[in-house]
Amino acid sequence: MLADQKDRGMLVRYKNQLGVTLIELLIGVAILAIVSAIAAPSYTEFIANSQIRSTTESIRNGLQIARAEAIKRNASVTFTLNGSDTSWVVGCVTTTANCPATIQSKAPREGGAGTVSITVNSGTSPVTFTNLGGASAYDITIDNTSVVAAKSKELRVRIQAGGNVRVCDPNISTTTDSRYCAT
């Protein structure tokens, strides 16, 4: 008899711990659906703007590599940007044993999606750095066509006097902000 009462007690305890009801489950699913619907557009904008930043940093790094290699090798080095797929190649103008035609390159779509667009504002590709690290002016804008212009965080890459490579934000209007694009 005692064993039978223990089994009944266990049965009662398990009966109280069956889980969630169907209504509780439906409320949880509804809340999850609402939160997902609110967060999805923001997430899409975040990914698009991350692709802009990634592509911008890749181009800036490629330009800095070209400048450093020109100084290091005491030779003219070019940075060639393929704007249609964001790939680039750094190589020597005059190929020698110490200065190859391709020093470094970035594969197409590495770090950016097909929606990233590059607009050349001034200068031409390839950009040639002299053995002293100088180059002609070069200014490009990187944007993403998958989001509306108001939500896009476009960036610019510029080569300034002396060959310095700089990234700036054309949407900043405060001249004291270090991200400001001076004209």
C-alpha cells in the first residue's frame, strides 16, 4: 500500500509539471513574430552599412599597401581598382626581379556584396604612387544600393597631397569632426 501511495504522489507531481499550454505557446510565438518584424529592417541596414565599411577599409588598405611598397621598393607602384566587383591589384609599373607585376591583390566580392557600388569622383584607376609615396588626387565614394539613400552610410576614400590615404564621411557637416570630408 505504501508503494502505491508513493506512485500516486509522483503522478500528482508530474501532472502539475506538464509544460506550457497552447495559449502560452501561441502568445510566445506572436511576440517573437512582432519583434522579428520590427528588427528585420534595422538588421538589413546594419548588414548593408557593414558591407560599405568593409569595402572602404579594403580599398584604403590596398592604397596604403601600394604607397608603402612604392617607398620600400624605390619604384613606381600602381593600385588598380575594378569598381564593378570591388577587387584590386597592387603591382609595379616596371616589372623587375625585385618588383613583380602583382605584389598583392584582393579577390572579387571579398568583404562586399554585389550591392556595393563605387563611384569615382576624381582621379583615375590605376593610381600610381611614386618612389617617394606621392600620387595624384583620387576620390571615390562607396555606397550600397540595397538600402535607401537616407539610411545608407556612404563613405569616401581620398588620396590627398603627398599621397596620404584618408577615409571620410560625406554626410558629416561639422568641420571640426575628424570624419568631415573637406572640399
